Amino acid sequence: MIRDFFLLSSLHLRTAKNQAWGFLRHHPIQAFVISAGLLFFYGGFLRIAYVALARIYHQETVGIIMCTKLIQLMLLVSVGVATMSSLTTAISNLYMSKDLEFQFSLPVKFPSWIYYRQSQVILQSCWMVLVFGGPIVYFFLKLSGLSLGLRAVGLIAFLMLVSMMVFLATMLSFILIRLFPARRVHQVLFIISIILMSLLVFYFRYIEPEKFIGPGGMEEFNGYLDLVNPTAQAWNPAKWTGDFLTALSLKNWPEARLHGFRIGFIFIMFQIPFLFSAYRFYRSSWDRALHALSGETPEPGKMGFLARYWSNRLDNRNGNQTAREVLLFMRDPSQWTQIFILAGLLALYLYSITKLPLSPFGGTRYQLALGNTVFVAFVGLSICSRFIFTSFSTEGQALWLMKVAPESWEKWIESKLKVYGIPTLFFCLILSLGSGIILELQPRMLLRVGMATAWDLMLIMGASVVFGLLFMDPKIENANKMIVSPGGLLLMSVCMFFMLAHGILRIVGSSEMLMYYFRRAGWPNLEGWRYTAWAGTLGAIEIAILGLFLWRAIRHLRSAEDIY
Amino acid sequence: MIEAKGIRKTFQNFVAVHHLDLTVQEGTLYVFLGPNGAGKTTTIRMITGILQPDSGELRIFGQSYQKNRGDILNRIGYIPDRPFLYGKLSANELIRFMGSLRRLDPNFTRKRGKELLAQFQLIEFQDELIERFSHGMKQKLVMTLALLHDPDLLVVDEPMVGLDPRAALHVKQMLTQLARSGKTVFMSTHTLEVAAQLCDRVGIIHKGRMVADESLKGLTAKMATKDGDLEAVFMALTADALDLDEGVPV
């Protein structure tokens, strides 16, 4: 059984290695630039994380306690992220994957296969938590003076915590799909999107992030951290791991053994219901998994007014591409169910803004609104990377239809921007301007905030198109897998860099005090007309780079043989 | 109709098509043969404008893709070997979408689409989503799309794959009829029997090079095989072929 598991995993690793090697051989410059960019980004993160954690840790009296609480908070957030992201990943890997027919025919024992598949779900849904959360745990244990072996034990505990959440989410997927009639996986996705929305509400309102940015926000934060560890949270898996890591860091070996044994025991106990549900609900209904990709979408004739409207527009020479894109979106349950999550996010975001203090960190509401544009841009980035960036690849191998038709690629790209880009822009403007209105900004300030968001979103949308075209993979099975591809990671890194630059420029430009501090650190003078000049230059550089890459991406689309 | 002079296509370190010369006259049913990986599909993709040759000159209807891409594509119908389509559209919707891409009148598209769907026995499935179609049904739908705009040149890559015997017979009759009505058909196939039945002229490609380009009669006479024995000719010309051969190292 173990041999089968490693054999299956090694096949996956070999495929990944061959893909990476192939990319390196055929695109050495791009591979170098991407690797260097990612290393720079990740190296910077590691450095900042270590320095910040060390600074907190070495504070007198409260340092260790603060660090411990921060780790517990991070574990809590990791549990939330792992649970939410693994729900859709489990469905896409175990039900909506094209290789299932081949996989089911493999002469391996079922437990080996399901654990192999589950390991893929864990990696795909939690890679971000592991890549960014793992080093924090490691640094914390290192600062506590633990040996390398004990640091590894701490990391294993963190991995077990995250895995448990994924096991839970996978079991839930098995049960949900079993509950619904055959070929109705799309209804399960709808239920899952409602569960995700509820989890999002729970987490947001549980953490209440808006409390921390007012006068006395730090006291609130300290008080909040104390709340993370009450005895009432005995059910919270983050607390189990948190207790273990705390005991390890304090070198309280009896406590560490006790908590370590507890988390290990619970992890092993998790395997019993997992295997039971895998046999009882998944293995016995492989036919559902095989039919899941051709889900029971209502027949076009029986669809509602909206679908009929767009279907009729397929005849229209100007609106045909948009109509096709809308219909494909509406009929793909893994796509449209995301709208519920976005609607929930919008409501939550605006609700949180109403709770904001009116004088954050001693600054003005206008500065708060400008800072808010950066968060809005990150929301916009996550939507664009999920929809615009992936839309080029999810077009799939049907792309040859476009290549043999006398149609311009520009129109094809335009349709994607119309369907995904414009709604995203409106969504972000509602977030940004809605927040501004709640913060009672003057019309002139609202206009600036709106323009800032529009600028950010234009850049993000353009970058999503460029990266979507340059890293197009028509053989990708579903959109979720595309986001974690090298192109997706690069898009996120590049846009985050520029969004942060925009945010700093805006906030520093609106505060004399911040300007003073930044100028002391070598930041250029942005007072008066200089702010407009710097912002204008940055905007011009961004437009030039984007235009150049867009031209290159369209050329790639026309000539690339690997696209079809 | 099709004029290729020294066209060459490489994929990374492999030459898929090596200085290929090809001429196909109007109203001809040209059968393009070759072992797996010989360069047939690459040649077809260059003819249909999906790929661009690295060098050489390719003219379709006397025009080049660089200058008259739209005009050429409006007169070509293409049936690929693998029928990848938009699964979430119905057959009827896809036909209307392709009709509008080709700037056809919507009423004409609907009428012509229905006629073709009836010919390929798909009319009762016209409102079904394509993702529920079998491979053969998808192949028939691709043929409907390729014939929708009544093309002057039909380029077909392995037309019989996945078709039931009735549909295969229909396709054979349709291709012959098209050629008789003055249209040009450029077809690649592995089914030598079909090739021998249909072809006016045969081209054989091997390791990216044309090794034969003649009428069937001329070719069999030249190779001293008994009249019409295309299989013997093919075997003789591609004797050193390996199934997994993917091209010629540069």
C-alpha cells in the first residue's frame, strides 16, 4: 500500500519535473526571470518575517507572550484558509478531473489511491498556508532556541493541523455529492459556495479586523490576542497545535508531550471517518465522479430569460463573442457559484467599514480611504486572477475554432474584458466609493479615491490579460489549478508589488508627517506638483510596459504552436 | 488552389516539415498519407492558418496568410482529427456562433445549419449541450461547422475516426460529391482503402519530406505494384518508418 502511494506520487512528481525541465529548456530566459522574481519575492518575505518576529520576540516581558499569541492567531487563520480552499479543491480533484477514468483503472489498492489523491488536494489547497505559514512556525521555534529536529516536529504539527481541515472538507464533499442525485455536482458547488460564504462571515466577524486601526488599536489588539486562548476553545484545532508549539517553545517537555500526543492521536483518529466515508460515499459512486464533468446543466431551451437573451445574441456580429463568454460562464457551476461568495464579500467589506474608527492611527478619514484603495485593489486582484487570467486557458482546446475563423484576437480578448473586467471594475468601485461614502468623504476626495481604484484595476486587468495569454494552458482541467501555476504566481507577485507602490505613493502624498519620515529614509519629495509628476511618470511607465507586453502576448497568441 | 514552396516547420529541436513542395489543383480530392509523426497534421495546420511556416512560401487561392488571412479563412472549411468544441454550448448555438464569426446572414446560418444537422442525423440533438455528445457526434458536428459557409477548400484530418459505418459512408459520398462539384478536398487519412477509393491524387509524406505526389495510377505504375494497390506503395515508400517517430533532428 505504501509502495503504491509513493509510486503514484512519484509519477506526479516526475510529470511536474518534466514540465519544469521542459520550460527551462525551451524558455531559459523566462524561466530565469520567473525564478529570480519568485526568489526575490519569497526571500524578501522570509527576511521581513524573521526580522519582525525576532523584534517582537526580544521585547522585554511581553515579547514571548506576544509571539505565542501571534502564532496562535496565524494558526487560526490557517485553519480558516485551509478549510475554505480545500472544499472546492477536493471537488475539482476527486470529481471534476479529466484523468479520473485512467486513475480508476490503475491496479492499485484504493487506500493508496485515495491518500495519493488527498495529498494532491492538501498541496493544492494549502500550499500558500504552508509556504508562508510554515516559515513563521519555524522562525518562532528557532527564536525559542530549539534544535533543528524539534523545529521539524513543530512543522509536522502545523502540517497535521492543516491536513486535518482538508480531511474534514473532503469528507464533507463526499457526503454532499452522495446526497445529491447523480450528475448534479453543480448543485453541490452551489451548496459549497454558501458554506464558504458562511465561513467567511464567521471568520470576518470573529476576528473583527476593523478594531485594530483606531486610537488605542494596539491595546485592542493585545486584548484580542488574550481572547484567542480561552478554555472555551477546546474544540478549536488551532488551539491544540498552538498549545503544542507554545509548550515546545517554553521547553515544557511534559506539556509538549501531552499536547503532541493529543494532536497526533486526533490526527490518526481522523483517518477512520475519512477512510470510512471514502469507501462508503466515494468508492461506491465512481460513476458520479466520471459523469461530474458533463454535469446536468439544464437544456438551453429550458433555461431562463437571461440565457435565452444571450443565446439569441450569438447571431449578432458585434456581440457574439460576449454572448459566448457569458453563456459558458453561466453554464459552468464552478464559475458562477463564485458570485455568491463575491456578493457575501461585498456585504461584509462594507459592513466592516461602518465599524471603522473615524480617526485611524491619528490620520484622517481621507487617508484611511486611500489606504482602503490598496485593500480594494487586492480584492480586485484576486477576482481578476480567478476570472480574467484563467479565462484564456479555460477556453480549452476549442481554441482552434477561433484560429480558423476570420476573427480578430483583439475582439476575443475584448469579450473577456467585457464579461469579467467591467463587472470587477464596478465591484471594486462600489467597495472603494461605498467605503468613502460611509467614511463621509467630500465629493472631491471621493473622485480621487474612485480614480485611484480605476487606475489600480486597469493595471490589474491589463496584467491579467498579458499573463493569461503568455501563460495560456488550454489543457488545464479547471480554473482553480490555473491560479497556482507559475503564471498565476507571477501575476500575483507583480500586481502586489505595483499595488503596494501605488498605496504608499498615495498615502505618503496625502500626509505631511509620513512624507517627513519617508524623506528621511531617502524617499523622493512628493510635495505639491511633484506628486502629480511622480504619479504621472509611474502611470506612463506602467502603460508603456503593459502595452509592450500586450503586443507581445497577442503576437504569441497568433504564432504559438503550443496553444493548439 | 494550394501552392506550397519549400515550407518548413520546426518545433524546438525537431523539423516536423522539411522544405515541402505541394500543389493541389482546384476540384481535386487530394489524399495526404504518411506514417504517424510524418508531418501530416502540421502541414494541414499550416494550410488552415493555425500554424505559420518558419520559412518557404504558402499560397492558398493565390493569396498569402500574411496579407489576406480573413479572405482565405472565409473560403476554407477545416475538420481536425480531434473534435474539441465548446461543451457548454448546444450544437445549434455553436453553429450560430460560427456563422456570425464568418459574417454569414443569421437566417442563412439557421437554414443551412438545420440542413447539415439533418444530413448528419444530429437534428434531434441540436439543442443538447455538446458535452453530452459522443466522439462520433462531435465529429459530425465539426463537419457541419466546416461545411456551414460552403467552403471552396475543405481540409480534413482523419475524417473517419469515431464515425459509425453509416456516417462513414455518408462522409465518403459527401467528399466525392464536393470534389465533383468543383470544390477542392485536401484529406489526410490512415485508412488506405478510403484513400484508394476516393483520391484523384496522392501525396505521401515521410519524416517531414514529400516522397510521392502523383495520381494513384501513376504512382502504382511507377512503383511497379499492381494497379490500385496503394498499400504496397505506401509500405515501400515508408519502409523505415517507426510508429513513434516524431520528426527529424535538426
